[in-house]
Amino acid sequence: MSNPFGMKCRDVVAALDTGEAEKGFTRVRVFSHLLLCHACRMYFKFSRFLSGAARALGREPHSSVDLRKLEERLLKSHSSEAAPPGGRR
Amino acid sequence: MKRPAPLSETELARLRSRDRGTLAAVFKEANPVLVRVCAANGVDGTDAEDLIAQTWEVFFADLGRFEGRSALTTFLCGILFNKIREHRRARGRFVSEDDPEKIHARPFTEDGWWNEPPAPPDRLLELKDAGRLLADCLEGLTVPQRSAFLLREVDGEDAVTIGSVLDVTVEHLRVLLFRAKAKLRACLEGRGDVV
């Protein structure tokens, strides 16, 4: 495995994991490395799969916390106005 | 993934005046993230609600210091993590925060090349309902690993932000994320729900 643009596999993996691979010239360096390195390409493929699965988890938290009740509680504590009758929603 | 933007001067002024509509909007944006951080740290139900309420108390008490340069949720997560630490301390629930380095096989040589190249993820790509399986597998991560993974992959936070929220260096964060992914891969591959 050659070393295009001075990036080693460990650096490429770190850049992919932390999101640095999406920025500026690092993006070019990482993708140049990926073109030449099968192992890192497999890691990239796996990372993309995992990101997709994480997004499928959705942005809604898996929790028993009642967000609406919490919001009302917080508005009651911190809002400069009294709650309107019947709430906002 | 889109990162939350810092607040504008106008939004900040409305927040400082405790404008009800503005507060409702920021609660709606930030609370799901805070709840997820609590859940990732093993705090749920009324405990989570109380910690989030305390987080907002601190935030509003200290609102003068918040200049809107950092994203609101990032700022709040920093406060919440301190609250979670206090909560754990009070409950005597301090556990090992991460696996010791030595029990993990080293994935890279001293020179930075793969020791054991990763296998093609072809079987994983055929997993049915990967999101649900991932949710189960996340239970097997340590709290810092889970928090780091969720903040990175679900909330799209960058490394510096996550490092400051979790109070770890970026170098440590890389280790957390790499190990989290390795554990998730092992878990997902072991599920057998493959087509």
C-alpha cells in the first residue's frame, strides 16, 4: 500500500470516524487514499452503512420522557409570560 | 448531516427576554437531543426530566455568559454532562468509563497500517431493519462510547464539540468511536437476521 498525500490507514480511519474526512483538503487526501487502499475502502463502506443505520434510528429519542410535559414545565418556569389558556398546541 | 447553527443576535435577544415563542422553539429543538444524551448515559424517565430541567436552570442563570457563538444544544450538552456526572456521583454509580486499552487487539501496526484489514461488510448491507438492530446493539457499548457514537452519527456534531461535551481529548474520542464501531459490527454480525 502506497502512502498518497501522507495519510496512513490509521489517519484515514480517524478522519472517517470523526468527520474530518468531510472537510476541505482532507477530503481529497482521504478519497485519494481510498482509491488505492482496499482495506480502508471496506472500512469506509462499513462506516457508511453504520451512519445510515444510525439515521434510521431517527431523531426521536428512545426514552420514556414526555417531551410535551417537559416543555410545559420549562415554559412555566422560564417564560416571561403566563401560559395561554389551553397551551400553544 | 446539518449541524445546529449558532444563534443570531435577534434570536439571542429574544431568548434573553424569555419570549415564550422563542423558548418553545428552543425547547423543541434542544430537548430531544438532551433526552437522547440522558438515555445514552442510562438516565431515563423522571430522572432525565429533572436533569434536563436543572440544565435549563443553569443555562438561564448563566445566560449572560452565552454569547450565541456555539450552537445552543452544544452549550446545553456541556451543562447536562456535568449534571449527569453529579447525578451518578450522588447515586454511587461510578463504573469503569471505558474498556482498558490493553484488552483490545491493536487494529494498526506501529506504522499506522492495518494489522487486520476489515472484512467486506457485504453481509451487513443485507441486514433487515438495521436501525432497530443497531438500537439493541448500542446497549452493549460503554456509556462514553455510546454517547460519542450518537453525538457523532445521529446529531452530526464534530469531533471538537463532542470532545468538549464528553470532556475527552480528540485523540481519546477517536479511540471511543473506533471501538464503538468495532463492537457494533461484532454485535450486528452476530444477530443472524441476515437475508
